[in-house]
Amino acid sequence: MRQSQLFAKTLKTPPKDELSKNAALLEQAGFIHKNISGVYSYLPLGFRVLKNIMQIIREEMESLGAQEVLLNALQDPELWKKTKRWEDKDLDVWFRTELKTGTQIGLASTHEEPLTDMMSHHINSYKDLPTYVYQFQTKFRNELRAKSGLMRVREFIMKDLYSFSRTEEELEAFYEQCAIAYMRIFDRVGLGDKTYRTFASGGAFSTFSDEFQTVSDAGEDTIYIDEDKNIAINKEVFTDETLQTLGLHKKTLKEKRAIEVGNIFKLGTKFSEALGLTFTDEEGKHKPVIMGSYGIGPGRVMGVIAELYHDEKGLAWPEAVAPFQAHLMCLSSKREAVQARADALYEKLQSFGIGVLYDDRQSATVGEKFKDADLIGIPYRLVLSEKTKDKIECKARTEKEARLIDEEELIGLFKK
Amino acid sequence: MRQSQLFAKTLKTPPKDELSKNAALLEQAGFIHKNISGVYSYLPLGFRVLKNIMQIIREEMESLGAQEVLLNALQDPELWKKTKRWEDKDLDVWFRTELKTGTQIGLASTHEEPLTDMMSHHINSYKDLPTYVYQFQTKFRNELRAKSGLMRVREFIMKDLYSFSRTEEELEAFYEQCAIAYMRIFDRVGLGDKTYRTFASGGAFSTFSDEFQTVSDAGEDTIYIDEDKNIAINKEVFTDETLQTLGLHKKTLKEKRAIEVGNIFKLGTKFSEALGLTFTDEEGKHKPVIMGSYGIGPGRVMGVIAELYHDEKGLAWPEAVAPFQAHLMCLSSKREAVQARADALYEKLQSFGIGVLYDDRQSATVGEKFKDADLIGIPYRLVLSEKTKDKIECKARTEKEARLIDEEELIGLFKK
């Protein structure tokens, strides 16, 4: 896209009211806009990153054999009363509202109840199981205090996956498969090295749940990492008893601040029993379906990437999620020949399927263009000028030195 | 996808509580699930159709040069007070709720206010204009009575596009471009023949707005069509004066029931003045930006397609939006050779990028498979059995007769 057309502008300085690094950077670079505390809009560059993250997650969900659906935000309290999650004392993030008829309804912060109810219309027999259902859907959470930029917000898209199994073994097998898919997602978006599968508190059904925690000083959680085993344990379950159960030793654990980027739960029969989701087994017996739930917030993932991938000049996106792959600019608007070469290169790169932000702004100075490129953080900056002659000056955002390369080499860069 | 894996099942009979044909058919065929009155979930087949419609709309928005964003549902009343749309007497579909802090907020039914406010942070000069911004986002409308299935619901995804121009001429030019793009969208999804650009009531800024109305007995609106001119006029502005203004004559107009599938509005400076969205022109003068807004609800479009494309046996999707292109089934599960051929054909069609629903269910009878195929309405039904030998029995959903064709001819069918 031509940058002269991009409506969202960068800011000269970070916004003053953002305490968190991720939101300050993303707002300054023109990726997001703050509407009210804990509520953000995604501008074109930000939405492109969000879509890239969602696409990676979607691919991994599809490879698990999960089926995509789209559920409703507006919730019938009756379903939630059956599972005892309607009252504030049981679930304290409800936004409540009412229909014109006076009927009270709520805005979903998660979807176990409506999905379990819906599945009870489709699952009857053991032959219908196991099955896996996911969605990307907007959740609403009435957080007392929104904070940490994109980390703790009141409205956000969540990828929530639910599993429906016949036996605990079947749940267990899928749960482990999903944990592996989650690590693959975090690897692919660039968080793999710093993300640990982390034991956290369980629930009625299992001793532990698993969180995926990314090490960052911006995190709200404290975790203890065993680097050899490549796992961690959340402070909330950090007791001698737990350590013994897990075969971990205090001496080998490192305390770190971390951000939860995903979590997976064994739900067992809590929801299926309350909401009547049963199946008939091979012997004709009625049994409750055994469930699991698995969440990732793509917006939070974007925030965490911003926290980890930046320097004093701005953002530096990993290639897999970057809004564009190349940031092209022509520094010689007076010379038509150079301009024509830049236009041609812009078209050519796009014809190879390479996403290009083309800084064709006539009014911006060289300094402004370079500053914006560093702030926006596209992986490769490409400069054409009289000095570069028939070559292209290419600089990776994460490297200090630029080098002159020819077109063929340039295109090779993106074919990895 | 293998139908044995598809969790959503068809129903033997239509649901009893659905008065509208579209919802009854879509529920019976396993495309949607009703949660509460006016609130539906999309099951895998329904979500595929919705995504296809959204993709067609997105392509047309991109070709208009519009930039995709994602705005917030939770709304700060202060913005809406400035435009006098916070009170029920001015906008009567608000869902209101409040933050834990006690601050009242609302759920957006449209997005002029937050977007205009956001754009005021990015638009300064005439050089920043014109610009076009769109999103696919969930709207909430507290309708007194939800009705007509997917036509009038309380929660739905809407594609809303907004234009920001310097002059009335610039707005006018884009408005006409957008009207053409809208007709292209309705053509592509299969509604072109029955959809008319329709004069409807305007607002403060313009005498008329334009609706896109699809002729259907299920519609809530009455329109008068001039078939020669290929335009229509909504009953709400059907006066002698209007007819004269538009050069239309009562004699040549046909009265029809119709469903509004899209609408476009010239907003003028109503929102930009109230919310301070101004620009500096070439002469240094501050002027309010001139706006337009342009909406299509992909879910409603899906409902209208269901209304128009069905027969007594079920749905019959146009190819461009169908959940899959081919519905393959093997009617000879006892013969391994036939089964192997069906498996191979399933893989082969997919390798050509053809979407296939493969009815591999062991427990379903031939009659059940045929009945489901007619109900679900995928454009081509492909049958392999001992009788078909090395050929494939291919039947278009809209034709009565099946014919035997070979693989090459089959693949040719989908290459159009």
C-alpha cells in the first residue's frame, strides 16, 4: 500500500496517558487507537498484524481438526444460572443489560455455557465424538481496572476452542495435542523462545491447568522456570507439595515476571452435567460428555510481541506477523528516473506476493521517513536514491548496517 | 471436509418456533442455531457461507481503496451526546450497561461517532483526503421485536464503510462509485437480478438516501420498481412530488415486497461538525470534513439468499457463496474398490482447490444422504457407486437430471 494513502499517522511523541510500553508504542506508531480505558480500536497497520496472528492460530486449529463457528455475545442468564456463573460472586466480569422487553441479559466473557447447550442439540451418540469447535469472537469483561495496554482490556477478540470427548483418556490425548499446537503458535508468532508451558491452578476437575506464559517485565504474573525441562510453575501453585508432585526443585527454578498468552483447561463434566450434554455409549448407557477449553487472545499476543520486539526507535515485528514485509522508499523525488524505478519495484514485489508499504509521501523529509520506518518496524527497509544506482539499499530493522543488493537477491530474501 | 466429522446435524423437520423461511431452512439444514430471539450462532456450514459473503464484500471494499479497521462495541456516551444520539428518543436501539466504576456505557449499533472522533486524530490537511475506512464488526440493536429470521436481529456482523471527502463533488463521486460496487457485490452473491437501487428518505444533508432492495415476499418494505430504468422507490418517499423530481411515472411502476440488503447515506458535515473533524484546505481555511456511510449486513444477505434460493427440498446455494462446491458421496460402502475411488476423488478435488463435503457416513442410508444433500444445497452432488463404474454421477442442485461424466469433465465444471 502507498503510505500517502494510509490514513493513520504516526505521532511525534508517545501518548502521555499510556503507562504500558505496548500501548504507547502501538499508538505512537499508528497501529491502535484508545477509545476508552481498556477499549482499543485497530487501525489499518494494527489490524493487519491482528489478522496475521489470527491466521496462524486458525491454521493450527484446522490442523487439530477443529471446526470454526461464531457464537453470540448476548447471553440468556438461564444457561449461566444452571452452571452457577451468573452471579457476581461466581463470575465477576459481567456486563449486564436488558432487552426492551425488560428481560435481563449479559455479555459473554467466555462461551462454555452457550456452546455446551448448542452441542446438546447435535451430540447424541458416541459416534458423534470426539469433536472440536472453535471461534474468533469478541468477549466482554467488566474489569475493575483495565491496565497494561492490550494485556487487560474490557473488549477483545478471543480464539476459544472447546473439546468434547467420550473418556478422560480421549480428553487427555487432545489436551496434549492442543498444548503442542499452542507452543507451535507461539513459536510461529515469534514468542517461542520466551514462552513456557506453566502449571497453574486447576479447578474442580483437575489438579492443574496449563498456562502459556511469556517472560516479560511487563507481566502481571510471577512464574518459576525450570530451563532444562522447559516448563514453569505459576506462583499461585508454588508450594512444596506441588513441587514434589511435579518433581521440580527450588534450586533449579528461576523466578521471572511473565504474561499469560494462552491457557488450557480440563473442564471434565462440569458444564455437560449442568446443561444436559450427554451421549449414548457403545453399550447404550447415557454419559455426560467430557470437555476441555483452550483460549488465546490474539490482541494480547500482539501486545506481548510489541513488548518484546522493540528498541529505543520503535517496533521491530517478526516477519510472520509484520503488517508488511518491506518498507520501500524513494529518497529522490526530484529525479523522475529514480521515482519510476521505485514505482516499478513496488509493483514487482507485490506481484511476487510480498507485502510492501511504499513511502511515496512527497511532503515527508528523509529524516521523517527513516524515523517512521524505525517506529513502524517493518522487517526490511528498502531505499532507492540516486546513490543506490541500479541497486537497492536494504536494511533489516534489527540490524545496524544497510547493504546494497540487486533485485534478485532482494526477492530471494522473502522466499524463505 | 468429511461429513462424518461435521458436528452440526440436519433436523428431520423444520424447527417449530421459526416463522420465517430463511431461519427455518438454515436451522433445519444445520447452518445456524437460535440462541435467544433475534440472536443466532453460525455453525460450520453457515460460517463458511458468511465468510464467503464477507470475502466478496472485502474484495469490493479493497477495490474502492478502502482501508480495513476494527472498532469497539463499548461506547463512551459523551461522543453520542455531542451528536444528540444518546437518548432513546433520538436512537431507540441502545443496549446500555455500565463499568464497575459506575460509568454508563452503550453498545454500538453503528459507528459514525467513534470513527469520526478517531479520524480527527489523523486528518489535518486537504492532503489527507479523501480517505475511506471500513470494518466488519458486531453491532448490537435493541429491537423491540426481532423477526424474519436473520433479517432483523439484535446482534450481527455489519460491514460499515465511511467516506471522508473535501467537497460535495468528491463525496458525490465516491457515493456513485460505492453504489456501483454494491450492485457488483449483490451480483456476485447471486442477488443481482432481484436487487434494485432504491430511493429512500434522506436526512438533514440530502433529499434521498439509496437503499438496495431485493424483491422477496419475505420483505418488510414496499417498493415501486421501474424495470426499464432498473431503479425503484421506497414507499416511504412515494409521493407525487418525489415522482416528479425523479422523473418517474406511476403507470410504469410495479409494487413489490422487498428486503433492504444495503444502504448508503450522504452524511455531509453532521458528524464532523459535532465532533470536530476538520481539515485545512489549500488556502489555509479550516473546514468540516464531508462524510458518507455505507452499510451491508452479511448475515442478512445470507438470509435473503436462503429466501430466494430454495425449493421444497431445501437450500440451493449460488456457487460464489456455497459452503462447499461439491457434495460427494459413495453409495457402496460394502465394495472397497468404490470406497477407495471416492476417497481418491475427494483428495483429488481438494488438491484442485475445490471445496468438497464428503458424505462418508457409514450409518446413513442412501435416502438419508440424498435428502441431506438436497437440504444443505451444495451446488453439485457427486455420486460414486458400482453402477457408475469409472464415471461420476453428477447432479446440479438446481437440475432434475443427473448425468454420468468423467473426472476431467467434472474438474472442468469448477474451473469457470
